[in-house]
Amino acid sequence: MIKRAVRLLQTLLFCSILISGYGCGAGTALPDTVSVTLPDNTVVEVGEGSGAPSLANSKWQFVRTAGNAQGAVFAVIRFGPNGELEAFEENTLATNILGDEVVFDNTRRATKQAGLSYAAATYGAETSDQSGFTFEGRFTAFAAGIVAGDGSASATATYDENDKSVVFGKFTFSTRVTLIDMPEANMDDEFDFTGTRTAE
């Protein structure tokens, strides 16, 4: 009985050390709020799941406009009823880990790697005149329930003055896996893109 109690206390202590319990099945190790810089250089603090109302209930095809993969679609972006970023469809970023779709619902989901899961959340806002927006996505990877790595994706864009179904912007992407050895898991990328609104 005493040994069992000691084991329980050790487990609880271990879990409390692992990033406030995130490594023991509770939580997703993602922040409640982040600061984002809008296209007009305004810096705002936004909450998880926030968005840009001008993007409500829309889908956009994001295409690289520079670099080796110029002209390639890197994701179809789905926005929800409040302009929140819901998912990357047809995702081409870190597909060896995240797969073809990344869902930003702050819930743990399986990856393409056995024993590895991820959680992703998004934070977004738009300029006061609705001329542009910024989104930041955060990712946390878990191996056997323990935080194994993290990543971020950021998109800042402005609408075409003559066509609100087109945006021009810059995209950055970074991943780090620290707990396990996974080829091509650590990467950094930055490129310009054009977004085109597709059928909703």
C-alpha cells in the first residue's frame, strides 16, 4: 500500500514537471494568447481560435510565388464562421509528420508517425480597415504523451485593391522535434505567396 502511494506521488511529481502536466495526457502545451503583427505594423494580442471576420466561411488556395517551388500550391486554407483558421487541406508542409490535413482545433490528433500525435491552434486578426490579416499557427508534437517538439506557421497578407478574392503575403514555417530522432523533422522555410479565394 505504501509502495503504491509512493509510486502515485512520483507519477504526479513527474507529470507536474513535464510542462505543467502537458506531457501526461492533459492539455496540449499551446498558449492561450499570442502577439501578432498585422500588415500595417499594428501589434495585437489575440486569443486561441481568433480570426479575421472578412474571411468568414471561405476557402483559399495559397500558392508560392518565389523559390524552387514557385507556382506550387502549398495548402488550401479553410476558414470558419468567424474568420478563424480551421484547417490546412492539401497540406504540403511537414507532410511526413502532419499528413495531408492539419486541423487547428487544439485537440490531439494522430500523425503519420507511429506513436506521435500533434495538437495545433491558430491565432488571427485583421487590420481595422479590413485591408489585410495575420495568422499564426502553433503546433506541439507528443511522443508517448510527452512533448516531443513544436512548430509554428505564420501568414501575413493584404488584399488586392481591385479584387478582394486575391491576397498577397509572406508565409513562414518552422518545426523542431527534440525528443526523438526523425529525418527532415527540423526545418525552416519562408516565402512569398498569392492566395486566391475558391468556392466556399
